[in-house]
Amino acid sequence: MSAFDLFTVPDGHAEAWSRLLKDDNPIHGSEGGAVQPGPANLAYLISAVMERFPGSRVLKLQARFLSPLIAPCEASVTCEVLESRASDDGERLTLQATLISSGEPRTRMEATLWRPAA
């Protein structure tokens, strides 16, 4: 298992995401304690995974939202490869990535990636 660098989810980020998503739920707009929208959490996970496995393509993705991510906060992503199957033209990876804040898992994603041979 590997951990990605700690990053900051700034105050106001939840509100910006909710505007982008046209999500008018008031829990996303309270400064100094706003709940991040689920798609924002998923974006953090996908970005971290694609940074670790550049050139890959997502074949399948399933996410579970375990507990709210409250901004502002510090967060990180862990990633564990559950299965790897190589072939002549590339590699199929099944992995689990978890968004963590304050030592607690917030969102967990299982994904299958295709990484073409170099």
C-alpha cells in the first residue's frame, strides 16, 4: 500500500464544487465546516490514481462514500493494487483507493484500469 502526499482542502472549496455541480444543498456552503460534495471526493481519488498510473484508462469504477469530508482539512489518498494481470499489449489492474482525513476513511473507490504496454 502506498500513500500519496498530504494535500489541503481549502475553505470555500465545497461551495465552489457545489456551484460547478449545480448542487444547492446548504451543507456545501457553510464556510469553516462545509461538507465536500461526493463528486469532489471522487475527483481527488481519480486524480491521485491517474497520477500514480499515468497513461491508464479507467475500465470500471465503484465508489462508497463512508463519512463526510469537512473543509477546510488536510487529506491524503492511499492506493492498494489488489490484482495485476499482464499481457503482451498491457496490464489490467484492479485497485482500491481511499481518501483519508483526520485518520478516517471518507471515500473508498475500487477501480479497474488498463495500462497499455510501453
